[in-house]
Amino acid sequence: MQRLMTRAWVEIDLGALVRNGERFARAAGVPLLPMVKADAYGLGAIRVAQALRVLEPWGFGVATVEEGEELRRVGIDERIIVFSPILPTQFDAVRRAQMRPVLGDRATIERWIRADMPWHLSIDTGMNRAGLPWREVETIHDLVAANPPEGICTHFHSAQIPNGSREEQERRFADAVAQLPFRPKLTHADNSAAIEHRSPSPFLLARPGIFLYGVGSGPNATITPERVAALRGRIVEIRVVQEGDTVGYDASWRAPRAGRIATVSLGYADGYRRGLGNRTQVLLKGERVPVVGFVTMDMTMIEVTDKRCAVGDIVTFIGKDGDAEITVSEGAQQGELSPYEILTGLRGRLPRVYVGADP
């Protein structure tokens, strides 16, 4: 297997991915529009989309035109929605690939509808990132009456926080929909956290994202995902240090006693962030050991004074080893990061090893 030959790799359990999709679909109670943007959150959009086809999703969501084109080239023929705003110079590419753009400003909508092709209307209900503000729906009545969008959507900014913001955004979205001069065929707003905390969905599609990839939204969630991704590397060198010796750039760690340091061939160029040094742990033979010194571009150092290990041994940065586990969320919390940053940061030079169900 590939992992027997490589210095470091990402391991992706496609069976767990599909089971997470099944669990989400049961809770949502509506067809799924899985988000496979950012290379399926770092886990490989092509293989992920191919695996998720067994769920018969309504379509797939991407962020860029190029991401959609990549799926088309490998035969993904389900509907594809491009959720980030597109430029007029990209219209031809979107049309050729038979994708649906999400549009939210009058000028872009006016130019797109001349082609008489499907599109979705984006309503900004509080994110203030993209989309037509919910207060301004009347300004596009003439456009949507002439060429109604296939669907209308919004994006929750804090669905995992019980502060009433999701409910407020839903009210704004309902007001916007009510102002339209037509009844939309599709509505969608629920992301992973929304369904984890409230189900079934009141909309006609649901958009699972990070839940599919094994990351839940906290202890109050009503459904939880299985772990999907593991990040592993190999020890490539072991050295003895004396009391007071320093490790890594800026000499940020100093040995409190004589001991041993193991170097693992995985660094921030692979997506394991520099700032995780001196504050995180990894798994070695099912036991936790500390990361010492700043993570470097290609290597990470761990303190193994009291551990039996050898060159070639596997170190788990994210995932399970024996009964011990380091989750994506734990690694993110220790590094003061978002779990999204951890997953999407996994770089292309890391081989991906797919296990489990693989259609």
C-alpha cells in the first residue's frame, strides 16, 4: 500500500464519509447538496464526490468555476452550483460546464439571465459577504420576474451558537422570499451546524459540509459524525540532546534534561501549521508525546525520551492510534485555529490513501 512507502500521508475513510452523509440525510429529511469546495475540505474532491454519488445527491456545491470544471472532466454529471460570486469573464466557462451560478447583485444577474440558463439567487441575511441584502429584494423584481431563479439561498453565520442569530436570519430569509414575484422551486440555507442543532430542515435542500468530513459542531449537537481523516508521518531521525539544548527555529524549546528528540518528515508545507509547535501532542504507538520547537516547513520534532521508537515508525498527528485519538477539533483548539483551517490546509504534496468503501 502507498502508506508503506511514503514519508507522510493523509488517510481518508470513504466508508465513514458516506455513513456521515447517510446520517445527515436522515436528520435533514430533504435532498442533499454536499459541499465539495476547497478540494472537498482538503480530502480530494474527485474521490469524495464519486463516493457520495451513492447517496443520490441533488447536486454538488463548489466555490470556484475551476473546481466545477475539475468534477466535469472526470464524469461527475450531477448538478453543480458555484457558490462564490463569479466574474462576467467566467460566464462562458460556467455555461460550457452546465453549472449553476449563485448570483446576488443586479448587474451580474442582468447579464446572466440573457442566456436563459439556471441560476440561484443569493440573499444576504447578515453575513455581509456576498448576496443581495434581504432589504433590497424589490430592486430586482423585474429581473426575476423575467427569468426566475431555480433556487434561492442564504448562508448562516453562527448556526452552532444558540444566540438566536439563526432564527433571525431565517426570518429575514422568509421575508425576502415572500417579497419575490414568484414562488421559488428550491430553497436552501441549512449547513452542517444548522442540521446538527435543528432537524428536519424547513427548506427544500440541505448543504452538508464539514460534518461529512468528520467534524461536528460541539457537545450540544443532536447528531455526530464519524472520523474520516487521519494525518500520519514517519520518524526519519532520532537524536540525543543534553540538558539545555535547544530545538528548532528561534530556539523556542529548551531541553529540561538529557533526552531524545525524534524528527518526523511532515511540516507546515504539508499543512501542519507552524504555530502548533510547543503546544500540541501527537500519537506514537498509541501514546501521546509532545511536539517541541516550532513546526518547520518539512519536519516536526517530538520529544521521545521515555518512549521506545525507531526510524520508520508511524506518528499520528490527527486520527486514531490504538485506543488513543487526536481529533481535528482538538488539534484546532490547541493551535487556536478553526477545524476548517486544519482540513483545508492539508497540502497537495501529501499522498492521499483512501480506505473503506470506494466505488
